[in-house]
Amino acid sequence: MPDALDATPYDALLLLSFGGPEGPDDVVPFLENVTRGRGIPKERLKEVGQHYFLFDGVSPINGQNRALIEALREDFAGHGLDLPVYWGNRNWAPYLTDTLRRMVADGRRRILVLATSAYASYSGCRQYRENLADALATLEGEGLDLPKVDKLRHYFNHPGFVEPMIDGVLRSLADLPEDVRDGAHIAFTTHSIPTAAADTSGPVEAHGDGGAYVEEHLDVAQLIADAVRERTGVDHPWRLVYQSRSGAPHIPWLEPDICDHLEERHAAGVPAVVMAPIGFVSDHMEVLYDLDTEARAKAEELGLPVRRSATVGADPRFAAAVRELVLERAARERGQAVTPCALGTLGASHDVCPVGCCPARAPRPAAAGADSPYA
């Protein structure tokens, strides 16, 4: 088809991410950005930042985003898709507002946003939409002509996101000693969030009992476990577990924690565990510290063989998935009928976040949704 690689009406893709420090002097200012408005003393932030200092104050997330941008540009160019890729962060340079200002200066009028979070949740979706609204409000206050900004749908169950994770689990299993391999348990991990936030994640009809956040992760975990069974002939037991809990201890968060889970599985006689971080797009700090450092230390203390499977990162299949998502959304914006690509039982996610989707505790304007003030 002549318009198969037509991104019209969009003229740019914006990679929107969390950001991270790139040196020791950046750590506390970065954490101040992350925790702004919470009144956390600087001394406490220095304590919280110790895991960054273990890695010379450098979070891997910015480097991984650069690699993903390069993979996207290479994929787009290789398939004849003329769509420039920009990058903006929530909490560190390049800041979202600065990037949007540059995009306006470059004449970009219809922008698609790819967030580095695959699942529905306040922190993984609506908060980014709030950041977009804040940035657009700043540009509006500067008298700039605002572009129209849309966000790509959640891609947790797109084959280009799931298949690399299947391969990662298979490689981790193959790397275990043969005498414990078939009995290995798979611990699918994701970021813990407050149970109240989980229960209200996704559209209103999905609220309750972990909401869309838990449901989507469980669907992906089942997809991977089924694929592993089909390709190895072994039905590995598995569970969805959580990591990276933060915040006040009296507030309930999703459990069990990965370290507690390793203790429980070891006590139950499990011979080995594969930790599969399905909730993360790339191997950023939560993966390197909470899994590769803390959880691995716990496993060594227990004498439990563990392996940690790879995240998707800049895998060419993920870059191709983003291209497909861009073309899918662009075709729908042009009024064409499109069959979205999705695995599992939940189907493709919504293009436009409905009213009441992943609400904040205190209402704030959010762009790129049905309740956007910037339609």
C-alpha cells in the first residue's frame, strides 16, 4: 500500500521518560526533582541516593534511552518512515519542557508520545500526561503556538515487547545448572505501587482488586510462562512479585517483595529462581540495584541459585513494535480501520485515556486524554 508507512498527521515522535543522574553531583538535585513538594530533607535524600553512588552516581536509564532512540531512528529509516524522534524527561535533562519548546521551534505541530512505561498506572501513565500538561501550560504562558500531543497506547502485550522477554527467560533458564533447571521457579517482577493506586489503575471499569496494573502484568506473565512451556516442554511454576517499594511504611503497597519471595521459595524447597523484570522497559536503576544487588545478595545468603533475565531495552523487535504502534495510531487518526496487534486475553489498550483512568489523589490537568485541556 502506498501509505503503509505514512505517519500523517503526526510529524514527530517524543520519547518521554523518567530521567536519571549522570554523575555524583547530579544525584541529590535529581532526587529533589523526583520528590518535589514532599518536604524531604536533603540529608535524607543523600541516604536514599546511596544506591546511585554505588554506580558512581550514574543511572543507566539515560544511556538506555539514547540506545533506544538510535534503534528507533535506524528502524524508521530502514523502513522508509520519515518521522523525527525527540527525547524529554520528567526529572532530569533533557527536560520535557525544553524538548517541547525545541519541537515547537522546529515546526512540529502533531506529536506522538512514547512513554517508557508499558502498563496502566498513575505513575506510569497519568503522571506523564500531567507532565505534558504542565509543559504545554509553560509554553502557552510564553506565547508559543501549542502543538497537539497524543500518547501511544499501552504496549505491554504487543508481540515486540513480549517476545524479547520470552527469549530472556529462556536464556536465563538455559544458564542455570542442569540439575536445577527444570525445577526452577519464575518470579515475574514489577515496581510495587500503593495498593490504592493499583486498585484505581486503568479505566473505571477495571478498578478494584489491583486494577488494570495487576491484571496486565498477570496477562504478560502468563503469556511468557506459556511460551516457555511450549518451547522447553517444562511447566515452570511462577508468581508475580514486586520490588522497589518506597514511601511511608504504614501505607499498603503491592506484595510480596522479591526478597521475601526468594526466602519463601527457598523454604519451600525450590532449587532455583529466574527473576524476570517484566515491568521495566530497560535495565535501569531499580533493576540493577533492587534485583542485581539486593535480591542477588539475598539469594547468595540463602544458597539459592538465581538468574535475572534481560529487559527489552533497545531490542530491534521493540523498535519495530513502536513503528507499528505509530502507524496504527496514525491510520486511525486518518479515519482508517485498523486491527491492533496484541497478545493475551486483554486485547489492545485504549488510544485515549478515558475520564477517571488512573486518577491522582489531587486532581491536576493531564494532556493527551479525554479530559485534556489541550484538545
